[in-house]
Amino acid sequence: MSEGEQPKDKRVAFERPVEARLMAIDGTWQRGCKIHDVSETGAKLVIDGAVTDIGQKEFFLVLSPMGLAYRHCELAWVNGEFVGVQFINRGRASKRARRGETLVS
């Protein structure tokens, strides 16, 4: 989806961007970023440094300082300083989402 298209799911915009990190799938690089908004399927980010330096389409969006909360994602679009990522769902969570189930503890 390009930035100009209407998102299919509800997005949550943050009053102040949330600090996070991008990390290569193999762990060889990390880059700081800020999350401007997020939905169940993706997010809009601003990445520290040049986007072209990433060199990979798939990476992890690391949400916690210890790396315990993260999402596997792929680059969806670039528009100026903003970058869109789509979350790649794997395993039980994606099967639940397809069936319309919610996560209950």
C-alpha cells in the first residue's frame, strides 16, 4: 500500500513518536527509528540515517530495549523521510487473525 491510499485497518497515531530499532534478520546491523503510527498490519516510521543504507527488504522492528518485543516486517513504501513497513505474520497469531479471533490471556 502506498502512503496515499486509505488504510484498510484502524491506525493509531502517537502524539510523540515512539523510539524503536530496526534490526537485520541475521543481527548484523541495527538502526534507530521512530514509530509515528501503527496498525495491526503495519507502521509508519522515520529511520535514523539513509533508508538506502538498510540494503534489505525484510528486517525486525524491535519494540523493547531488551529485544523481547519485536515484529518481523518488510519495507512497503518510502515517501520523503517517512517509511512504511508491513508486518509479516507467522504462526498462530496470523492464523487467529485470519479466523477473526482475538488474543485472550
